[in-house]
Amino acid sequence: MKTTNNTILITGGGSGIGRGLAEAFHRLDNQVIIAGRKQRALDETKAANPGMKSLTLDVSDPKSIQSFAEKITKDYPSLNVLINNAGIMGPEDLLEKPDDLSTAESTITTNLLGPIRLTAALLPSLRKQPRATIMTVSSGLAFVPFAPTPTYCATKAAIHSYTQSLRYQLKATKVEVIELIPPYVQTTLTGDQQAKDSRAMPLSEFIDEAMSILKTQPDVKEVCVQKVYPLRFSAEHGQQKYEEFFQKFNDTMHS
């Protein structure tokens, strides 16, 4: 991926990893458009980064996605990078509330159907560009699930699989497909506590390392910072080692 001279759309760009990426690409003189549901977060991010643009988007609403795609391709005909970052993460108690599927359904709609729908809506326009990039944001939890958030982890595993298939289908086009695989990062994805958790990677460090990979490895397919390696490659040591790692990881995160 070329990291300059792009017109970049980042969903969930008003906070966390999305905002970090938006500001990093903005500093490289790209035209960055952030999108999200929370107008206040978009306005604050845009005010802190003169020249950045914003549009509201609810990725859980198919009609919103379609109208949004029509508007952004009209207003920004040079759009050539889509970063599917928006997502939600919530706990699910499968023992006490097995029939409460509200979290599962909203998570699937936002984290999985949202990126699929937005990619489908923008792909015809992206294919017309001289070069284009689709970046999906999965998670280390796609490879080793965190048991209290089963549907979140399942959607990220699905995004990883979808990304591989998308990359294969687009291999003969000018659209490259990259997967960003974050570890546990200090954001407010699960609340304010996560942003202060010493076990999580500081957001600025994650963004710096991820951007360094993009700059120095132009043909990279998976952007993996060092701290996500234990999760991303856990299965490569065999089933027994994986099961031991899964157990230890979940026990540790519960403590």
C-alpha cells in the first residue's frame, strides 16, 4: 500500500484505532474522511486535524450504507482506500441469559455485515481507480477467542476468512486487500477501563508500529505488530499447545 497521495475513508474514525489511523494518514498528507455514528466524536477529531473531513454513517443500517456510498463516491471521486474499522464488542452470558441474542445480533450486523455491505457498495468505484486498497480490521481474538465475548471473536474470525477470499477474488484487479490484526489495545472499545489497562498495548505505540509496517512493507497482506504474534500464530504449534494457550490466555484475562 502506498501511504501517501490517497483519498481514504475510515469507518469508526472518531475514536480509538480508527482515529489513530486517521490522524496518522492525515499527517502524511492524504485526504482522510472519517465516518461513524457519533457526531460529537467526528467533530472533535476533525477539529483537531484541520483539513480532515467527516460523514455520518451507521454501518448496521443497510439503507444508510447505500445512500452513504452514493454520496461519498460523488463528493470524493478519487476515493481509493477503504478502511473497514468500525466495530462493537460486548460480553455475553451464555449460562444466565442464553436466550438473549441482542448483543450477538447487533455485533454480527455491525462487525461482519457492515464491512461486507460497505465493501460491496464501494467496490465498483474502487475498481475504477488507478490503484486502490481495502483494509479490514480484524483482531488477535479472531485466532484465539476471548470466551466472555464469543460473538465478537466469531465476527473477527469471519472477517479474517472474508478478507482472504476477497483478496483471492481481486488478485487480478488493481485493488489490493490488507488485513490489520490488532492485539489488545488501550481504547474505549469495551469501556474506559480498557483504555487504562496496563496489559493492553498503548494506542500510540500500536499506530506507530502498524504504520511503520505499511511504510516499509508495501506488499504486506497482514499487518501484525509484535504483540499480536502469540495470538495470530498460536495454532502453528499444534492442537495441544493451542488448547493450553487458549486456556491460559482466558484464565489470565479473567484474573
